[in-house]
Amino acid sequence: MLWENLTGPDFAKAVKETGVCVIGMGVLERHGDHLPLGQDVLAVHGICKLAAEREPAVVFPAWYFGQIYEARAFPGCVTVKPTLLLELIEAVCDEIGRNGFRKIIFVNGHGGNRFLLPLIAQCSLWQKKPYSVYIQEFKLSPERQKKWEQILRTEYHGHACECETSMALHMFPELVKMKDLPKQDAPPMNRGKDLKGLFTGIGWYADHPEHYAGDARPSTAERGRQLLDVRVDQIAEVIAAVKADKVVPALEAEFHKRAANPCATGRKGRK
């Protein structure tokens, strides 16, 4: 169910029946010369919609604010100040909670959010909220990862590659310009290879200065359909697991009770 398509009464019914709101986290950024700027938004929102058809949940409108500062050197990228981004996400979650949802699932559709979203989850320990946040990270379960790799023809993936291009060819082919595909693959340039064990903000740009990683030339719509099914299947499973979960809300309540007066609560032993 799409939040924006529901009537007021239908929305209230959906909140009561599902209790779960799903947000597909994408961004607006360059995807080579052949894919649309909204690739991540279009793909993850579509995945969430299909998953919510298999396991009922309410899907928040398409979301395009995330961590994408590494793409600011390219046209069409939209970013917001880091502190504002955190405040914006919290404010939206608060509104989702005010509307009755007690569980919010973020489905990551962009690699650059892999640092942002865990922080959002950790922030739930800073202030007690009437809802719990769950993060579906940018990875598959081991068995699905194996299936994913069997579908593909290329080994290195990262951005605007065979994975994303194949899914785009299946989901929104009218936006894909295969004639503009790069003539060769784009492995990492390793321009920061001497900084072993270190992370820098410029690291992605150092490896992929044209914001293209992998090889999209073998992409097909059929492989995109197969890849999409793997991803949708996992998200539907995640929604079901979150619906059934009673552990996280209970532990959060316990934690915040102790955090409010840590010296008074003492040490809680295992039973």
C-alpha cells in the first residue's frame, strides 16, 4: 500500500492492520551516462512496493535524501547539510510515529547510506520514541547472495553496473540509454591504495572518479527481472519478521528506563 494513494479511513485501517511503515532510501546522483539520476530512488521504491504486495505494509513516498556527498562533482546531484539530513530523517520518523506506526523499516537502495542508516538506528538510544527503527542494509542473505551471483555475468559490481542496469531495463526501460554505455569496464583505480586500513571521505571518488563501477554491457531485462525477484523476496521476509518482532520494542523500553536513572537501576544480571 502506498501512503500517498490511501484515503484517510483506508490509511487508519492500514496502520491498525499492518503496524509497519517501509521507507526505501535512495538518492539523486549520476549513474554513468546511461542510467537516470533517480536510479536508486526508482529501484528501491519499486522494490518496496512489490514487497509490500507480498507482505502487507504501508510504503512511504519515494525518498531521495541521503548521504551522497561524493557525487556533488556531477550534475543533478542533490544533497543537504549533514546535520539537517539527520534532523530531517528524525522529523519524518516522528511524523510516521505520530500517525500511529510503531515500527519503521528503512530499506537501503544506495551504497553511500551504509554509514548513515546504522547511525539513525543508534540514535534511537539517545531519545525514547514511540516507535522502533529497523534497517535493512544494502546486502543479501548468504543463500540469496549466491543466487544473485549465479544470475550475473560479471564479477565486479558497484555503481551503474550490470546489477543496476539490468534491473533498470526491467523496471523502467524507457529511462535507460544503452547506446551511451561506456565502452569498457570500470574497475577501482586504487588511488588511495597506500592508505591501508584507513577510511576517507574521498575514497569512493579516488576509485571511481566518473561515478561508474563495474561493467554494464552484459545487462539484460531478463536478468533484471530475476535480480528484482531476489531482492523483493528478501524485503517481504524482512517485513514479516519486523511485524512479528517483540524483542526490540521490549529491550528499548528496558534500556530507556535504565538510562533515565542508571545509578538507581543497578546492574541487571542474566537469568
